[in-house]
Amino acid sequence: MKRTFGACCRFAWLALVLLLGLCANSWTQEQEQPAARLDCVLAKAWNTENVLIAAHRGGYETDRADGAPENSVANITVCARQGYSIFETDIQRTKDGQFVIVHDPTIERETTGTGKVSELDLAELKSLHKTFRDGTASSERVATLTEFLQAGKGLTVFKADLKPGVSAHFKAIMAVVKSERATDQIIFRVPYAEADLFAGYAAAGAVPVRSLLMFKVKQKREVDDVIARFDPLTVEISLSKTNPANPRSLKLIRYATSKGLLVETHAYGDAEDWAKLKKAGVRIFHTPKPSKVQRFLQRPAR
């Protein structure tokens, strides 16, 4: 069935009302702010001018001062305290089949050890310390997906990249997520090139309704395809690093938004580019400089 613009608007509005109702209940229970659930977080930006910040690896601009290296359990609290709505993170798989939070395929940059994540078992990784960006060691250890989901409960939601080869183990990842009752706490960013793979998972019931998949798309036909096959909440639209707010990208952002999707992009370029992207409909900025983007978003409207 084709989605019309009006139908999408009505759907988005109804979804927003429902989500805000759910969040209101959580707000009452927490007494201060809505629970950090995916539906509540996204509702803040749905059909509003609000833009959410997805902090790259949780944010690491002041990692040593915070005692919180990138992608560490300690950084979950820091990310939430800074007011960043989403903790962008990464999932790798160890030699013994465990899922860990590591960005690089090798561990030299992020830990006191050496080698490939895929060639080390969990015990070996746990014997190491996470390092700060300046290379000095911290007291933090490599975290498992389970530890991240547990530590982030009520504090943040995660946008997880499945690093190369890990998508083949998505059913096992979802088993972990479901065992932690965390399907409302995480969304997975995956390349459009893997759409057929994830369609198979969806057919097998491994992808929930209103799927937890954020496909990275580049073309209108890819937007239409993921809508038809996955009914997603969000998409990420790929941008040029050197000319992020070019007319073609802005047109695609407006198209995806008209289809009822919450659009994420990287915050490439400068404040002038960000203003154009926001005006076109971007409602999530992924950035390694979250404090800078946050200051931009907090500026009075002109």
C-alpha cells in the first residue's frame, strides 16, 4: 500500500500523541523527566522543530577529565548528563561469540592491548584497560552489549553500528536485547546494502514491528524500499562531507520527511550547513563534536 503525504502526516501525528501519552506516564513515575526510552526520545523530535543529538561513541571531547573513554560504561552517565539524547555506539563480536562495544576492528587505539577483536575471546579483552584519546590508560574495561544495556537503562538510548561481519549474527544480538528487555532502548544503524539480509530476519520474526533498524540510504528508491519492507521509524541519509547541504541531499531529506520518517544525518560542515539541514527536516544530528552542535541548537531562532 502506498503512503500518501496526508496519510503520513496523520500517522505521524497519531504516533506522536500515543508516544507522548506513554512518556507522560513515565514522566509521572520518574517525577522529573520522561524515561530514556526510544519512543519517548524520538517523540521529542517528531513533528517538532527539536533536533536530537546522537553523540559519536557517546562523546569524548573531554574524555580524560570525565574519566570516561569513548564507548565505555562510564561514558553513559556523562552522555546523559550532557543532555545528548542518543549514545551512538558500535558492536563487534569476539572469538568466543560474545558481543562487545568496540569501534575499531583492532584494539590498539582503544585499549592497552593489541590484536583483532574477532581473534580474541572475552576474557582476554576484559583483562585490558580502555584508553583515553591521548593514549593513557583508564580504569574502564571493554564493555559487553549486556553491560551497556544494563548501565544505560533509564539514562539513554543507543544507536548501534553493526561492524563488518556482525550483521550475520543479528538473531543472537536480538536474543541479548530481548533477554535484557531492552527493545525500547536501542536502534541499529545498518547499510542499505544489507537490506535483503535483514528482510530475511524480518520474515523470520527477528525484527520487531516498527523495526529497530535505521537504514543508511542515498536515494529516493532506497527510502521507498525500506518503508515498504521494514516500516522503519528513522533513516540516515548519507551526505557529502565537503558539501553536506547540497540541493540533492536537501531534496532527499524533504522527501523522506514527507513519508513520515525521522531523518538523521551527520553534522558535517558548519552552522550554515546545519541550519539548512534542519530546515529541510533533519531531526537527529550524529556528531563527534556534540557540545558544538548543542550550542548551535540552543541559539535563539533568527
